Amino acid sequence: MSTSDIHQVAVLGAGSWGTAFAKVLADAARATGSNRKISLWGRNPQTMDKMSKTRINEAYFPGTLLPENLTMTSDLAQALTGAQIVVLAIPAQVLRSQLETVAPLLAPDALLVSLAKGLEMGTGLRMSEVIVDSLQGHLVATGASPQEIESVPHRVTVLSGPNLAKEIIVEQPTTSVVAATTEASARTVASVCAAGYFRPYTNTDIVGVEIGGLVKNVIALCVGMCEGKQYGDNSKASVMTRGLAETTRLALALGGKLETMSGLAGMGDLIATCSSPLSRNHTAGRLLAEGIAPDELYTVMTQTAESIKSAPVVAELARKVGVEMPITEAVVAVLNRTISVEELAPALLGRSLKSEDIEPTK
């Protein structure tokens, strides 16, 4: 499927990242003179109706006008009809349930783009794996051909990188990476989201891109705790660097590539998420250090910090494949209240001395 074949793109999920990415798609289409239709779907009819009239997402970006070539709707069938690319900006833990409704409405050859970063609780599956599992299950149940069922993994792509929605919505320049099983699919998705302020790169390492994108949230939670305890830059840089090391170990153990971890989905996303107060996971870590209990974060945060639920799943996956992830384990211990935030630093610094080399099982 080439760029000229893409006449309609649907973005499912009108939260901060879904809205910002829908704007990127609309701006990219307008910049090239394309009449490509971009639809943004949200489940609340009143919210989407108001957004359609005002062209503003008041909940996340008050005062920011969205492009005229972006359609807002709460009608899922309307958003998906004719869409050759479907962007899934849906939280990790509800993605599977949402796909049950989405699957029957998808075009047989539609490309899927995952924006979610996390592991599914209960299965430990990455988001691309959840999408493949769900869509193949639907196709099997509806009697689809073996060829159609086998094509699903090649239709799934992942987008990740240093992409803070509040910066992108005001068109601050950034880059990202689109990963797919084939370079052609990655290029097709990249071509429709290349705006003047948003430059996508491509690769075929879905595993590495997803692991980098999801583990960095756990590391950002730890950096946020350092922030909350008023530790300095040395402490935060140490956590980020060693966090990248353990993220790399896990990615390599699962079949990811080393070079991906030094790229946009690895180091790039890690730096942005760990350094910025705009990061939900960084904010959650800071609030934990300031005394907010893990199960009370929802009372002081308007958005979900995925790492609260995904950190234990990451730790479980690491144990399963024999990868040591001390920062992740320490974060999980804080979330489980096994240790306090005050005990976090001694728990990490008191470990036995070893080489800095990155080895899959060290």
C-alpha cells in the first residue's frame, strides 16, 4: 500500500496523545495538499460534539484550535468506514476489550498503528501482540481465509519516540520512529504523519521499539521519585543510564536490536519521559515521593500513568526470561509498599559491584 492509496485515516482515542497525533496527521495532509480525511474518535458523544463545534479539546489542550481538515466523532463506524490506516491511541489495559468492537468494522487490509506503551496485565503481551492476537481471533471466529489471518502481523505497526503531547500540539519540533515487520509498511505510515514539525524514521524492530517505549515509563517513575526527594542531577542521570541498560537487556533477551536502544524509541524516549514534568509517569513518581499512596494517584492526576500497572508485569516478564532489572524491581517494591521511597536508594546502591557491560542475563 503506497501513500497515494491512503485516502482516510482514523485515530481511535481522543485523549492527549490521540488528539495531538490526529493533529499531526491533519497537518501532514494539509502540507502536501492532500485531501486525505482524518477522523478522531472518542467514546463520549457530548465531548466529541462539543469538540467538533469548538475545534478545541478543552480537557487536554484548552485554547488550541485543531485543524479544519480533522473530523471529530463518537460514531465508531463512521470513523472506521473506508479507513486504510487505523491509529490505536487507547490505554494498554483496555485495548483488547476495545478491539472486540473495532475488529468487525476494520477494512481487510487496513494498517494498524499502536501508540500505547505497556504490557497487558495477565498475559504479559506487548501491545502489538495484543492487536495481532485479538484480530486473528476475530478472523478465525468469522471464518476468514488462512491468508487473511496470516497477514495480520504484517498489518500492525508501532510508533514511539520522544513525543510529549503538550509539546507536539503546539508544533514544537520532534522526531519519532515507526516500526513494522516490513520496511514498506513502516514507510507507508511514516509518510502520512510527516509534518513540518514531526519527522518519523522507520525500522523493523517492533520488539525493541515497544520494549523501549514501555520500560522507560517505569524508569521515569523512579526518576520522578528522585525528583520528589529533591535528589540532584547525578542521581537522576544514574537512574536513567542504568535504566537504559536494563531496558536493553530485556529487549535483547526478547529478540530486539541493540541499535534500537540507542535510538529514538530507546534513549530518546527515555530522556524525554524522565526529564520532563509533562510526563505522567515522572509526575506520578514525584507524587509518590511526596507521600501520595499508589492507589490514591488517581485523585490528584487527570491522566493515567501506565507504569503503575505495567511495572509489575515488566518485572514478571524479566524474571521469566532471566533478565535482572533492579530498578524495575525496586519500583515494584515501592508500589507494593514492600519498601518506602526513602529505602529506594539504599536498595539500589547496596547491590554487589559488577561490570558496566550490558549482558542479557546480568
